[in-house]
Amino acid sequence: MSALIARQLQPSLAERLADLAMQALIDEADLSPKPGLVDRRGNGAHNDLHLGLMHASAHALWPTFKAMAEAALLLGEAGQPLCEVLGQLGRDGEAEMLRVTGGVNTHRGAIWALGLLSAAAALEAGAPDARRIADTAAALARLSDSAAPGNPDSHGARVCRRYGVLGAREQAQHGFPAVIEHGLPQLNASRRAGAGEQNAWLDALLAIMSTLSDTCVLHRAGLDGLNRMQQGARAVLEAGGCASLSGRRQLRELDRDMLALNASPGGAADLLAATLFLDRLTPPPAPIGSN
């Protein structure tokens, strides 16, 4: 193969970011056993979702993530023009998702989170750092998209008003604290402890669940359900995490509770995908005490 052909076959930055975003969604969906969520075992607390649908949705969103990264590279800064372009691309991506899934909302929250992070990662490609990328995404999220349709009666909006919690938009506007302060640190801590990659991903999900006011759970199960989710997630981690026998017992108990409550922590799942995306973009932190 000639050097010219080899160069032509190299994916662009936008394509690489779209690959990472799509793969993060697929890996989140496949990860098992997740409490109350679709995984390789079954549909969790859902009657309209299954693993194949989650995969189809993730693949359908690849062009959206690519277009968002391309827009960021073209416009070059986290300003109002990029905000409005991303908003339209996100709405177009959501329409394509709903077309592919027959009207089922598989990844609406993930389009918002991973779309912002893909654009921010394109802007910060010269020196990728998870917190810096999250901060750039937050700057975009805080801008107002004049073309965005208001939807005060959405499940998320009603839950936020009723319980006084922050939703997905606010999570982004604050720089994804569930990812930066909980998901990524737990992921790296579990790896250092030798948990293995799948268990480390599960531990990262539980770290997010332990503090997140997940509007998906609040919508289905109220404050009691949210408290059970957070307490159960903490119990798994305190028992040694998913690599330990006692942690696995706590995880099974949490899964039973989520299914009994018909509660699915979809917000936490979207943020786990964001955690995996950022993890693959940026090098792990150096161990404490290293030179």
C-alpha cells in the first residue's frame, strides 16, 4: 500500500471522536450486570428497550457526533454560533434516533452529553485533558440556543421542578461533576486495585449512581427510589466493589430493588458513557507520589 493511500485511509479527528462516542454507547449498553438497565441479560426495568435497539441507536448517532466535532473544528471556539449549530445537529440526530428506534427514546440524554463533549474534545484536541474538555463543554451548555424548542412538560423538566434537583442540562453546565469527580476517579481507583476492566466500569457507574439525582429514577420511583439507588450503589462500593464477592451480593440486591421499583438509572448510564469517552481521550493520572 502506498503512503498516499495509507494517509487517505486515516480517519479524520471528527471521525475518531465519533468512533469513540459511538463505542462508549455500545460499551455502556453491553456492560453487565447493571441494576435496572438494559444489558446482555435482558431489558432491565424497560418494556420498550432491548440491547439490539440500543446498538442500532448508537450506530445511527455516529454521523451526528461526527458533524458536531466538524462544526467545532470549523468554527474554532465555544461561542454562540457553535452552540446554535450543535443544537440543530442534536435535534436532527434525535429525529434520526427516533426514526431508527420506531419512536423509542434510547439516547436523548446521551446526544446532549456526548455531543457537547465531542465538540469540546475537537476544540481541545491539542492538549486533551478530561477536566478541560468538560469545562469547554460546560461553556457551550451555558449558552442559550434561541432555536431550541421549550418543553416544560417533559419528564425531566417536571421532575426537576417537583424535586428541586438538577437535570442533564445542569449537569453539563457545571462541567459534568458526576463524571469528573466520581466516575473517572472511581474508574482509575478500581483499575489500580486490580478489579479488571468490566468491574472497573461497573464501579464507575455505581460511583455516579451514589450521588446523582437521576431524573429517570425520580420519574419512575420518586425520592424513595432515588434514595434506594444511591444507598445501594454506595453499599456495593463499600463492600469492596464489583470485583468482590460481597460487592456482587450487594449489586444483586440493588438490581432486585431497581426492578421491583420499575426504576432504571438512565441518567447515570448516559454519564457512564461520557466517562468512558473521556477516559479513552485522555491519559490516566499519574499515581500519587510518582515523579
